Amino acid sequence: MSASSHDTTLPAPESGNAPKDKRKRTRALLVVLAIVILAAVAWLLLWLFVFSTRETTDDAYVGGNQVGISAQVPGIVIAVYADDTQRVNAGQVLVRLDPTDADMALRKAGAALAQAVRQVRQQTQSAASADASLAARRLDLQRAQDDLKRRLPLLAEKAVAPEEVQHARDAVATAQSALESAQRQADASRALVDGSDVRDNPAVQQARASFRQAWVAAQRNAIVAPVDGYVAQRSVQLGNSVQPGQPLMTVLPLHDLWVDANFKESQLRHVRIGQPARVEADLYGGGVTYHGKVVGLGAGTGSVFSLLPAQNATGNWIKVVQRVPVRIALDPRDLDAHPLRIGLSTSVTVDIGDDRGDVLAKAPSTVPTAQTSVYDDVAAKADAAADAIVQANLGIASP
């Protein structure tokens, strides 16, 4: 047998690098697995301590009071002192109306008040005169009665004629009638002035009220700003004939703003009044953060209060996640540093870590939502003007 017939192919020996490659693959898999586990743990911790303790929405917009400026009395506009975008201070005159008619009405009311004071003074003097006349009539009656008493014994002794006694009786009856008439006259005179002095007399008080009304109406020809703010929506023009209640412009107090954040209903489970919130406005981006807190949750979803509420009782119905407005009060210091405008878009993050607060307010608010003091001294000034007229017409002898 030849040698070639016994040739066989021997297997190649295994490479010495195979175990090393296997160990590398195992190590790589372990590293990847460790990274995945660490990432999962990190995400779990992030969700537990960060994402689960806050609710976020970008369906949020800046809100604020829009103080409408309107006329309180009719008139013709003769001056406009403020325009859109301009700042105004509380008490500043914004629009002035023609004062001609109001001034004439005020003068008439002042004259009527003066006349009322003088008439009451005259009535007081008339009452005093009636009292003096009443006293005189009493003396006349007493004198007539005394004369009759003296003549009656003389009549029994026939010392006087019966006619003389009859005349004495007639004199007593006449004096009695005169006394009764004087009493009624005194009562009528006193009925107008008893129980009050000149200042408190009903006629004077009525004339005083008419004067105060005319004085206030004259002052309202100057339409003032009730709050500090910025003018918007000016529609009034020179020469306009305005009526009470007609809108002229709007004043926006930009130092007192809030954010209405519209959260999904599924996000409200742990939202409570008093929880802190962070707000970022698109105007400034993420570089500016506003600090605030939840002050209230809306009493209904936006669809309920819309102009055309949804009609869900129909054949074709699709469930839509509803949103509820949550009011976020902003720190005024943040607003002073970075002013906002009503209607700007924002993103809101509410910290819901502490959800022990109230969902709805338990008690009514006792603090005014907004108030102004620019009209506080109007009544006092009107009273002072009325007092001056009354004092000028009282006279020295009056109380």
C-alpha cells in the first residue's frame, strides 16, 4: 500500500486568544448591564424624588385686573390726559368733561341751601313770636277772669248792673278763644322747628343733600385713575359725548399679576392650596424664574364656562381630557425685577411633595381683592363745602 493512501487531515490546533475574547465579551455585557441598571435606578430615584413630587404644564397664561375707566356723569370730553402704554398714578386725571352744566347746577344747589337755612331761621323766629303772643293771651284771659270774679259778688248785692257782669263773661270767653287760637298758632310754628337746630332741620338737610349731590357731580367731570397702572384700550376722543357707564379706557396694574395654569384633571390629584410653584415666562426664557404659590383651584373646567358648552349626551362621543385652571400668585418682587404683561405664555411647575393642604378654601376671604382710596375724601370735601354755606347764612343770633 502506498503511503499516499494513508494520508489523513489533522484538525488545526485552537487559537490561544479565544478565551480572552470570550472574557472581553462577557465583561462588555456586564458593563452594559451595569450601565442599564444604574440608569434605571437613577431614573427610579429621579422619578421618586423629583418627577413624582411636581406637576408641570405649559398651558398657563399671565392674568391680571383690567380696571375699566368709564364716565359717571354725562358730558362732552374737553381733554384727554393719558394714552395707550402710558403709566398713570392713582388719583391722576385721565379725562376731563365740560363743567358748564355741572357748575350751574352746583350754584343753584348752593343758593337753595342758603335759602333753606334762612327760611328755617325765619321759622324759628316766628315760633318765638308765637310763644310771646301765647303768653300775652294767657295774661288777657287771666285779667278777664279776675274782672269777672270781682263783679259776681257785687251782682248778688245789686251793686253792679247785670249787663256789666255779662260783658265780663263775654270778655272771658273772648280771651279764652284768643288763647286757644294763639296756642294752635304756636304749635304750628313749633312743628317746623322743634327737636332740632337750624343745621339739623329736615328742610336744611334736604337742601344739603341736594348740594352734596351737585358738588359730587361737578367733581366727577374730572375722571381719575383708581389705581396705579398702564393705559390700554383707549377709545375716548376729544369732543365725544359720553354717558355714565360708557367705557373710555382700561388701566392695567402690572404690579399685581397672577398665572392661570390649566392642568389636566389627571394632574390635580395632589395639587393643594398653598403649595409652592415656579413659573417661567416665554418672554424671558429659562433664565428668569418667578416664585409663587397656589392660591386656588377653579370651580369647574374650562369647557363648562365656555360660550358654547360641550354637549356630551350625543351619539358620537369622544372622551377629551379636561383641564382645570389653577391660580398661581406671583411674588411682587419678581414682577418688579422682571415685568410681565397680561396674556403672556408661561410654564408652571407646582411642588406637590406636601399634599396635606386644602383642595377648596374652607372660609371666605376677608381681605379685599382690590381696593382704591382715591374717592375716600370726596364726601368729606362735599360736607365741608356745605358746612361753609350753612355757616355763612346762620347769622350771629342763630344757634
